[in-house]
Amino acid sequence: MPDDQSLLRSLVQSSGISRINVVAWRDLDDPEAGGSELHADEILKRWAAAGVIIESRTSAVPGRAARVERNGYTISRRGGRYQVFPSVILRGLLGRRSHRPDAVVEIWNGMPFLSPIWHRGRRLVLLHHVHGEMWQMTLPGFLGRLGWLIEHRLAPPFYRRTTIATLSNSSQREIEERMHLHRVAVVPPGISPTFVPGTERSSTPLVVAVGRLVPVKRFDQLIESFVEVHKMVPTSKFVIVGEGYLRTELEDLITSHGAQEWISLPGRISDGELLSLYQRAWLVSSLSLREGWGMSLTESAACGTPSVAVDIAGHRDAVKNGQSGLLVEAEHVAGTIASVLLDEEKLNDLRLGALDYAQSLTWDSAALQLFQLVSK
């Protein structure tokens, strides 16, 4: 029986698609790159390996080259964080027909590129989640209200006839209910095969959280939860991996609790260091307000490390509640973490469940399913 990679190569050859243009806000080299950028790279490198010529247009990255080759595809970086949107739209409207690609993939990350008005051919939009309340957290005041209005009211009518791909059933429901878009397909992300169980756990309880240090991730509240956990489990330690503009504020919060010895903030770390953390950790946790999925929750699951996370859309699919981890309301995160750390039998059951669930998620399958949507 052909594997997903072979099926993808055959589909590319029969689809008539040889060139795809991708438009996205950021790429993997951006200092604030996160799950969306990782997802794009995993998909695009598989499409490129199957024979598709891919050019991805993103905003510029300070100190980095304007054009770069990565994993078989090209990235063109031009324009600032907000200039990239009108620039892409104008270029699309004025572009010569002879240079138009066979398909366009738009990654809608809060602010849309309005691809339906400038590309009439094959088209796919990747929309990982509705941003909703994130607008006011990131851009308080008028700009936040404007962003919400564009996402929820002004942009959606242009996408009524466009296929949307999202990561989870819970995100699909939010897109349909809040944005009134109904051509929404669910394609779960994969897990890199590099994420595997380790040989040794931390000798003392270790909880890990991963993400950009920005308001929507609510690391300030997670730190407060860690403080409560430490009162119940005095030997526990915590690591928050990631970088962002809230670093100083979070460091000050840790210091105010006198928690420097048992809550660490190492910043961005290497892939090998992250793998080691997942393998050594007893649990991972997330208190994020919005997620399309929750990559850290499934990456750690592949290492046999379960999660305790807040019950939100996205997490409800990244975590099999009661099997690969536990989903609870924000106010119960601390108590749940502590209870699991103190219950060896429960922890072992969740470890086995996490491994079992992780085996069902592959990037090859995601790449194939998304190309099937593009080629329709």
C-alpha cells in the first residue's frame, strides 16, 4: 500500500500544479515565529520534495536576508509587519497574468491578505484559529477594535467561496460560528519523528511550558499557578521556554515570588534542548487564551509526557482529555497539576495514553490532505 509521501508525489504529478505562491505574515526565522510558522515549514518542505516550486512571501526579518532558500522552497521577505499586507494585495492585483502561479495558499494569521480578490484560480486559506479577544490584548483601543472588525465582519464575505483549512474540530466550530464561514476542512498537524521518549525522567517533578512570551499565552497567570503548585509540591520545578517582549515583566514576576531557583526562563533553546526537556518533564502545561492546536502538547505527548492545559478550542483536539492529558478551567490548573504530580499511577496512565495518541499524527498525512484541498 503506498505511503502518504508516495501518494503526495503522484497527486502533484496529476494535479497540473507545478508552482504555488504562499503569502504569510512571518516565516520561521522571525524572532516571534511560533506554531503557525512551524506548521508552514513542515507542509511546504514536503510539497517541495514532491516536486512543487514554492515561493513564500512574508514580512522582512531585521538583520536577515531578503531572500532565502529553506528546505527546497524560497522565501521572499519584503515590507514591515503591517506594510506586507497592502503590498501583497497590490502586487496581486497588478501582477501580470503570465506570471500567475497555479495556486495560492494564504496563511490568515489575524489580518487577512484578501487573496480571493486578487487570485481567481486554485486557492487555499490556512486559518488556525479565530483571534477574537487577542486583538484587544495585543492592540488595545481603536486598532484592536479595527482588527476585530476586519477579522469578524469585513473580511469573511470575500472568503465565502474559498476553502478554509484549520487544525481542529473545535477551531472549525469557532470559525463557522464567529466568522460565518462554512467551507472549513479540518487537517490536524503532525509531530516530527524526532520527538521520542527518553531514557530518564527528572528525579524531581518538572513541568514545562512552551510559547512566545506575549499576552495571549498568559504566562503571568501560569507563573501564579506554578507558585501555587510549589506550595503543594515543594520539590517541583518549572521551565518556561520561549522569547518575547514580556520577558522582563515575567522575570520581575518570578522575582517578586522569590521563585528564581525553581522557575526558569531560558529563552529560545535548540531543538535538542527542547527534546531533552520534553523527555525529562513530568508534565507540560498551557494556559493560553487562544490556540489553533497546541503544538507543545502533542510534541511532548510523543515523548511520553502528558499535559495539563486550559480547556479552550484547539486544546480540545491536541489533548485527548483523560487519555493524553487533562483539560480544566484556568482556576483549576494549579490544583490539577499538583494532584497529578503526586499520583504516580495516574501519571503513568497518562504517559501511556499520550504516546498512543501521538502515534496517530504525522506531517506526511497533513501535507497530503492539504494538497488534496489545493488541487480540487
